[in-house]
Amino acid sequence: MPAASSPARSLAADHHKVLIVGAGAAGIATASSLRARDPSLDIALIDPADVHYYQPGWTMVGAGVFQPQSTARTMASTLPAGVRWIKAAVVSFEPQAQTVSLEDGRVISYEQLVVCPGLKLDWAAIDGLPQTLGRNGVTSNYRYDLAPYTWQLVQGLKQGRAVFTQPPMPIKCAGAPQKALYLSCDHWLRNGRLGPIQAQFFNAGAVLFGVAEYVPALMEYIDRYAVDLNYAHRLVAVDGPGKRATFLRSLPDGSTETHVQPFDMLHVVPPQVAPDFIRDSPLADAAGWVDVDPSTLRHRQFGNIHSLGDVTNTSNAKTAAAARKQAPVVANNVLVALGRRARMAEYDGYGSCPLTVARGKIVLAEFTYGGKVAPSFPRWLLDGRRPTRLAWWLKARVLPPLYWRCMLKGREWLAKPLAASREVRP
């Protein structure tokens, strides 16, 4: 078997016991968790990318806290030893035949399939946005190459309107649009510019955050920064040279109206959908996401397919913390399906969002399915409902090495899978 650092070369017999589509956080963590449980297992991982990114760090790059290069490593260096890397893109699935087709015409067969290619940032869904990203004061922390531009704009802005947007759900890390807002405002406040700079937040949704227990602490910072908060506003067009953003506002009677907002700086979060090859596949539900049981993460129709990460139709927050909890569950349940483990594991919907309300202060939101608050630490040590320096220390100092050295290596600190509470047939 080729080393993990070598892309596929020989294609005579392309069959693998376990085939994983996607080498993001979810895919590599699952491969490593499988290898930790059964080092003899034949695993291949398909992904065309050369670089693996620690995406939760990009908000910190956009605030001048992290350097961008600290969030990137070569793909070859992150893959677990003994896992074959097929450096290619998937175009289609044939679950009845148990095969996956690649863009170059190759067909890979499998016994068990794990699907975790992430989601698609749909920049083109906003008219005029692709043409102006990275210039004219238009930026986004949702791209590696643009997060440094965010920090450049924040430092350079002396007065005017700073507009921050949030698209309809679901999106990757629902707190990230606000994090950009808070950290920018904190910088302007510290430098005596928040009066001349008016910050505005346009949210397509109806609430500031989906778990009510965390909203009071967030509203304190909305008030502290004198943010002009607007709900039910969806960004539909950007005129970069003209410095105008067009929003579609939903009215209580169900109708809509157009609102044009001038800006001097615009931080955009694009709409997000499942990748095209997922939406057009037999694996997708009506909305285009991979259709899985929310507890076992097994596909509802195909018993030898599991899925995790941002691409699933589960109702949890789409965060790296969710993938960290899901990967051991999928690893366990794949081994059950192979007859190498006896009992299924279940995922409880855990997600986490460290809401950086100021440099040095974080509201650590942790919750499971249904928005149930689920703290990892006792309240006397860290009350996630209040901004704390300890939570900032976790975000800035602990979580990056935890990601690189634990999650991607199959070390499941605070992520051991729960045994299924109900009878589930493998």
C-alpha cells in the first residue's frame, strides 16, 4: 500500500474496504479514528486538494491574532500513515454498484463508504460579488486568501460604514459572521474610532443566535459597540466600485422589499449549499444534503454508507467541534458494519461555537440537538454563557494544537463516542 503522502499511481484494482470522500477535518479525523481502532484496515481517502486548512483560525487571521500560514499545512503531512490518498475529484456515486466515479474516468469500488466533502460556498449566488471580492473594501473571513484583507481593512478604516452580513441557514460556523463584527468593533473601540465608524449587521435570520441562553451576553456587546442590528435582510447584490450592497428584506406579511446600503467596508458571508456532485446524487435529500440518521450518521437508504461534517442533513451546527464528535461515532459504526465491533455508537448533536466578542474574551457556546446547552466544563470553572478570558485562551492556545495533534491523529480527548441508547441494527 502506498504511503499516505503519495497520490494514487497504479489503478489496476481500485477496491478498498473503506473509502472516504473528502480530506477535510471530518475525513481525516475519521480515517485516523478507524486506524486507531483497527490498524490493519484497508482505507483510501479521495481529495484533490494540496493543502489542508484549519478553517476555525480564519476569524483570528481577520483580527490580526493569527498569521494565515499557521492555519495551513500540506495535505500529505496531515494524512494518517497507511491510508491511501487518491488525489482526484469525485463526480458521481453508484451506491447499488458500490462505486465512486472520478473526474478522470476512474471508478473506485468499496465495501463501506464515508462521505464528508464539506459544503460549497456559493459566492456566485450574490450578484456582482465574485468580481469585487478582495478589493473595493469587500472581504470575507470564509476564504484563506481574504482573511488577511479583512485585517487590512479593519486597520485602515478611520470613518464610515462597516457592514457585516449573515446569509440564511444552514452555514458553516453560524457564529463566524458575528465574530468578524465583534473583533473589528473591538479594534476600533480600542483605537478611538468606533464613533466615526458605524458598524451594521444584516442577518437573514430572525435571531442573533440560535441558542437563547447565549443571546444576552452577545447583546451586551451589540450595545457596547452600538451596532445597527437588522434582521430578515438577505444580501443579494454587491456593487464594489459604487460601494453599495443590496439586500432583500422579508416583511411580516410575507412580501419583500429591496434595501440598498452604502458601505466603506463590507464583510460578506456567502450562502452555502451542498457540493454539486452531492446534490445531484442518490445520496441527497430533497434539499441536497446527504440523508443520514441523525444519531448513527448512517445513510437512511444505503446501509454501507455513512456521512458526517458539513455535508449532512443533520440539524447540528456545522462546526469543526461537531466533526470532532462525529468522527469517532462513524469510525465505530463502520467497524460494526464490517463485523469488527459489536455495538453501535450515537452522536448527540454536539456543536461548539467560541464567539469572540472582544480580543481576549469569548462566549463559549456548546449545545446538542434541540439547542440544549451542553458545557464541557463545570460552570464554576468556565461559564460559557458569559464572556471569559479562559475561553479565549482555549480558542487561541488550546484548540489549534488539539486540532492538529489530537483530532486529526485519532486521539479522541473529550470526544469518545457514546454507546447507542437504543437498539440499532448494523
